[in-house]
Amino acid sequence: KLCGGKKSYFAAVVCIITLASVVTISYLKSQRLSVLPKIIQEGRKCRREIANNIITPLKDNKTFIIAPYFDGRESKVTRVIGIVHHEDVKELYCWFCCQPHGKVYVSKSKIDVHSDRFGFPYGTADIVCVEPPDCDPTHVSIHWSPHGNIDQLPRFEIKNRKAETSSVDFTVCISAMFGNYNNVLQFIQSMEMYKILGVQKVVIYKNSCSQLMEKVLKFYIEEGTVEIIPWPINSHLKVSTKWHFMEDGTHIGYYGQITALNDCVYRNMLRSKFVILNDADEIILPLKHPDWKTMMQSLQEQNPGTGVFLFENHIFPETISTHTFNISSWNTVPGVNILQHVHREPDRKNVINPKKMIVDPRKVVQTSVHSVLRAYGNSVSVPVDVALIYHCRVPLQGNLPQESLIRDTALWRYNSSLIMNVNKVLYQTVL
């Protein structure tokens, strides 16, 4: 009897496992089938105008579309960069119009809200849809239902559809410029340092800046260095100037910085060999190499297969000055003169210095501010004797006496070129 009891117990366990497996497999199969594109209309022409705003709200007012990008790295999908309410947005559908066949396909999306939401109710999301098998759609509409009229939905161009060769080596992404930004002198110095170090393009997600700053940006746009992405996020959401949710009724942190960074990575995925993710008051400063190109060649040789290079942030407080490079004509320009700030704060005990990044955009899936969330390949922390981030700002350790700071004049290696280039820009814009 005991043996028979054991046998029937064993049989029951096997039966339960088998049943669970069948249910799981059929569920996964149904889920897979539900995300595959289905033809819902034929003989249609897509007439709706293309949405040109960088932030487009859907009618639910809980979903905001930034831009769709073709992503063929694992399978044939459209990855839409967006902002969603992390609890309220449950279902979204991609509507693909395939011309000239006139077929309209609907594909249920996978909504992947990025993990670095920092407590805010709205966060960056990848809205990922499988594309139709027999066409390469150039446009997509996003809707919360698989039913409706495609002519009533905004259409978005799917970027990165055509394969391109990288046209530039280095692109800097700055997100976001807000608060009527007016740190004109430091901005020009950073721009000229970027150019000395090897940048060809600087993409700025601009919310607001001063009239004087507008003049400077116009100069760099006409020069071909700067690309401005308008970023009116506060027209749609209550934004916080803090990175962490303070339960103060705000919707999203730091003017949607993380969303802008992800868009910038995908926007430059096919046109830039490397993308640099930092702020306008930060400069990744090579210490063993003259510029970024030679530094990155060396780092890639030492770290094959690596797509993300992390650089330590070091604060050079703007409150501690040296009289060297006190250039009188610069004193009339609003902003900080970085050449006068060459004392950095020491490392704090038990505090890890935050990092910023140079990435191969083709290896990044999702990024945060100080690290990537998902990527192909490795991430490597670059030793501080190879390069560090020169970050001139208000001090973090404001009570330290000057003797406790570390004098670091690495920036001065570039002083003659920097002064000459900054003067050229100032005399054409501000002075």
C-alpha cells in the first residue's frame, strides 16, 4: 500500500508538471502570436500628415511619443522611444501602413519601462513592435487599441531604416538645457574643448536659455557643430529639477533627461562612431593621450568587444580660483572661466564617484545617466590616470579648506589653442 501510495503521488506530481508545462507553452505561444502583425485593412493609402514635434502626446495623455527607430540587431522590430505613466499605460499597438500594397498591419507592442525611473510616475519607455514580414514600413502610428481608423492617428517616420556608414567619429549629447541657461563663457569653453579633443557634432536638447545663449547657439548651428532638438517637456508634464522623486506632484525627473539621452543614442546610432553622454559643464579629459581618437583607439585595443567606457566624475569647485588666465575681455561675459579652476575635490570615503560615458551606440539598448541599463558587450571603467571628467561647478564638499584640494592643471595643456578659439567665438557673438 505504501509503495502504491508513493507511485500515485509520483504520478500526480508528473501530471501537475506536465499540465503546467502545457499551459505555459500555450500561453507563451499565444503571447507570441498576439505580438505578431495582423492585416486589418487592405487597399488603403496613408494620408495622415507626419508628426514633426519632438514630443507628441497620444489622446490618453499618459503616453508621449518621441521617435520610432528601426532596430534589426536581434530581430526586425520598430523601437519607439517614449514616455509613459508606469502604471496606467498597459497596452499600445503599432499601426504599420505598407505601401504600395495598401495593407495596414497592427502589432501589439511590448512596453518596456526603463528601470531607472527614480520614483517618478512617468518614465522612459521602449515601445517595441514586431514589423510586418513582407514590407519595410517607413512610418508607424501608435494607438492604445487595435481597432480604429489609421487616418485619425498621427504618423511617425521610422528613423534608422536605411543603413549608413558613420559620418563622424564623436558626437556629444547634452540633455537637457533648461532654467534659462546663461553660463555662456563655460559653454563656449566646453564646446571649443570638445572640438580640440575631436568632436564633430554636439546635439543639445534645449528647453530654455537666455537671449545671449541663443546668439551663441546660432553661431554653432551655422558653423555646423551644433544640432538643436527642441525639448518642451514642461508643456506636457510637471518636471522636476531633481533627479529623485520628492512626492511633490512632479511627473518626471530632471526635465526628462534620461529620455533625451536614449533618443540621442538612437538618433546617432548610424551616423556616429562614438556617442559621448555628458553635461555642458563636463569635459572628458584625456591624461595619457592628446585627444579622444587616440585615447579610444588605445582603450578599444585593450578592451576588445567593449561598447561602453565609463569615466569618473571629479569636481573642480568654481568657488576656488587662481589668478592665472584672468583674461579681462572674458570678465564681461556671463559664466565661469574654467581655466581659473584647477583645484579638484578629493575622493570621499565610502562614496563612489559618479561616471559619464563614451559609448558605441550600436551596442547600446537602453541607457541611464551614469551607466547603461542594457547593452551588447562589456562596460569598462577607465582608470583615472588615463582620463577623468573635469566638472567645474558648485562644490560638493564646500567646507573643505583649499589645502585639502588637489591642484590639477591637466586642462592647461590646451590653454593656448583654447584661448585663441574662445576669443574667435566671443568676438563673433558676444563681445
